Amino acid sequence: MICPRCDSEKVELLTKAPKDDAWEVYICKDCNFSWRSTEDEDITNPEKYDKRFKINRNDISSIPVMPPIPELVKNKD
């Protein structure tokens, strides 16, 4: 399986429906994108995934994990 967002092959099954295996959730170990097996092909198929939301795996290391927290502004009361 290939990640629809970054085209990585490091995809793992995250969880399954607790009853009847109605759905599965997958996660990409490179970009942390996750999706359900019941999603439409525009989400699950790398070739049909919206190109505006694709990311390059080589750029992942330079993407901030958490946005910077601005300095606290003190009240003037």
C-alpha cells in the first residue's frame, strides 16, 4: 500500500472496526497521514489524491512539528 499524500510505502494498519471488519484505518509512518478504507478514491488512491495537498517526503524533516508559540503579552491592568 502507498500513502496517498506522500507516496511512501511505509503504511501500517492502525486499527480495524471492532465489529465485522467494516473498515480499517491506515497511517503513513513518514508523514502521519491517516485514512479509512471506506474513504472515496480521491483520498485513498495516490494517483487521484488532490495534488495541492501532496507533500514531498524529502521536505518532511523541515516541516515544523508544532507552530511556534508567540511571546506572552501581559495585560496593562
